[in-house]
Amino acid sequence: MIATLRVDPRAIIGETDPRLFSSFLEHLGRAIYTGIYEPAHTRADEHGFRQDVLTLIRDLNISHVRYPGGNFVSGYDWWDGVGPRDLRPTRLDLAWHSIETNDFGWGEFADWSKIAGTSIMGAVNLGTGTPLQAGELLEYANGVPGTYWSDRRVAHGHRDPWNVNLWCLGNEMDGEWQIGRLSASAYAAKAREAAKIMRRVDDRIELVACGSSTVLQPTFPAWDREVLEGTYEEVDYLSLHRYYEHEGNDQDYLASFVDMDAFIRTITGTVDYVKALKRSRKQINLSFDEWNVWYQTKQEPHPWQQAPHLIEDQYSLLDALVFAGLGMTLLNNADRVKIACLAQLVNAIAPIVTEPGGRVLKQATYHPFRLLSAFGRGLVLSPISDLPRVETRYGDAPVVHASIVLDQDSGMITVFALNIATTPTQLSIDVSPLGLASFAGHVCLDGPELGAVNTFENPDAVVPHRLPCPEGYLSSYAVTLSPCSFHVMRLATRNA
């Protein structure tokens, strides 16, 4: 099978926003407790934060981490998680059927974010919470000392404001599973009032309105249209969420990126329709603040308990390849998708897994995220291609899914390529618009067993490996893509 790809630096889609490489931590399962926070662990620092986990997180170069939810936020009173620990209440978390001790809250997360080198994407409760409470949380987080809520933060040991400038106005408010679920019109009215109060507290912030929680919702995309009709001038982004899982056919699963791309394009069209309807000059972009592979059909009921082992999916090589295709699709929509959060970061459907009191492990999905984060920053170029195609459950799919990123500072070109064929594919890369270029590196994620997984006993069952590179400056290259494989190819121009 033969495919061709042309690299043209003039075919610019858009520039990747650093926030495209963000993630998510929710009070869900062991994401927080025995995930990032475990005071009794031998590798915990003076704050109780696991340093072995922090090391892996820093290697991902994550921009923002969304907190504290997620479904959790819709029933959460943020005041429960601040101040002296011995005065914090233990609550039932109705979202995840868990017991929340509130040992970890906003203050701990602000400290953790600083140590991790990430910024905060906050979320306010618009389920059981009120617009006024959203404004109070913002004042607590960002206020200069001298007012009631900012002084409470100072009394709790944080004199300097946290400057949390990106906020989600609730979470998945269209979902029947959501605490305090609202109709689109009711949510728009509540979000509009919350935005009004929050902007009066701090006019530097950016706000994300809830879009459809999945393309599978019966209200999609009417929900998005109605929400934006009621909030267009008050918000900056519209959120969208989507998860994928294997439903029996490997090639259909590998083609999940086709569905994600269609989802993004539909939402973009909906946003632009409302812009035209409003006769607005303002451009609303997208925040894909939950995306991942998630085997939701495997979820089982569990008793009330603290930090249960919940939705701890074990990811295979096949999952990692699907994950790579989704991440590449986000790159290819960098003109409109400005924020994207891998959901989640530790233990719960995560690239990092911990043992309570023990070791830490990189799941198979850790590796494509690290590669995309390392080399996906810059100008995204449109892949001008002639590719064989195959029919899948999501429609016509290219056998090779490609993303191209130009790093303007170094002049380096990165070609990401996902081969979804079960046979080798010959890829011809035409770099003649660049003049001449040389191969500077080629990393591949593949293997004989698509079901291979990383375990604590065999942590390197699924890891990228380097391939030999052609030598010299050429105008085109022929590369063999192994069956079901993800490739990262680095090209240097003569001027790089």
C-alpha cells in the first residue's frame, strides 16, 4: 500500500496554543488520594505530594490542569476543602459514590500546581452551587488582600493571589448523570449570571461555557446553539467532551479520529452560526477539556469508601495508537481548538498509575502524549496528501492519519503519522516546498501484540523505539510504516 504526503510551510492551519497540552485532576477514585497526594508515602514531600509522580508529570510538559471536576464539582462546596484540616467536614460525594475527606482542597492544589510547574484551569459549581458562590471562590483565589474572601485565603496560609485566569462554568450540565442538571436555557441563564459576577470580581479571566458532553447526547448540537445564544458575549470558549472505547473491530477503533474531527467541525459550525446570528465580531473558540480512551462499559457499582479503585483502565498498545490519533486530530484543528485536557492524569483513566505506598508506572498512553507535547508545538501545517482510504463505522478513513508541525524557532518539521492498516504502508514524504531537508530522528510506537500492556512487573512492554534515518539532504523520502503503528519523524531544513 502506497501513500504520499507533501510538506508545504505555506499551508498553515494555525498555531498550537500551549494549553492544547493540558490535563485534568478530579476528586475521582485515586486521582488525588494515593495518586498525587499520599503523605505517608516514602517519596512524599513536606506537603504530602508524591515526588515520583511529579517527576513523570513534569516530563509531559503540561500547560494547565483542570480542577476539581468533572462531575465532582457539581455537588462540591469549595469551602469544605480550605482552612485547617481538622475543621474540614467529611462528605458523601454523590457524583462518584465515594467518601470525601476534604484533606485535599483548593489550597493544596494551588501548592501542587506551583511545584508541578502547571497552571490552573478552575471549575465552579453550577449544579448545586450559585453564581454568587462562583464569584466568592474567584475572590478567594485571585483577590488582593483586604477583602473578606481574599483575607480568608491569607488566613489559610496563602498571602499571594493564585491568578487563576481560566475557568469552566460548570461541567456537563446537559448530562442526566449530572448533579443539578439543567436545560440549555436554564444553564445559559445561570452561566450568564455567574459570568457577570466573576468578571466584576476579576476582569482578566477567560470563561468556558458547557457544550455538549458527548456527540451521543440526543440534544447535540441544539444544546450548544441554545447555550451560546444565551451567553455568546459573556464567554470565551465552548467546551466539548468525547471518550472512545474498543467495541469489537480494531480498524473501526483506530479510526476514532474521524469521529472526533467530525465532532469538532460540527461544533465549530454551530459556534459560527450563533456568531452570525448575533452579528458579533467576537470569535468563540473551543475547549476540548475532556478527551481520552475510556472503557465506560466496564464500570461496576462499588460501596461507599474513601478513594476507591475506580475506572482504572489498563491501556494497551492498541489504546495508545487510538490515543495518538485523537491527539493528532486536536493538532489538526489548532485554528479553533485552543484548550484540550487529557482526562485524567493519575490513576483514573490515566497515563500514570500508582501503587498505594508503592511504585509508579507509565501506561502505554503516556508515550504518545509525551511525544505530541514535546514536538507538537508550533505552526500546524495542512497535510497535503494522496492516501488510500478504508470504510469504517465512522465513514471513510485515510489509512495514514497525519499531522505536520513546524517549529519556527528551530526550523524543524515534525511529521506525526498513524498507520491504521494491518499491513505495512509505504509513505512518500515530499519536502520539496522546503527545498531540501534531512532526517533528524524517527521514533515509532508499534509491536507484534496490539493487546500488550505495561505492568509493574513489565513496565516497558509498550515503549517507543528509534528507527534508522535516511542520510543526506533530499527533497523526498520513502518511509515504511509498520502495521498499526504511530510514527514521529523529525526533519531539519538546510537553514535549521
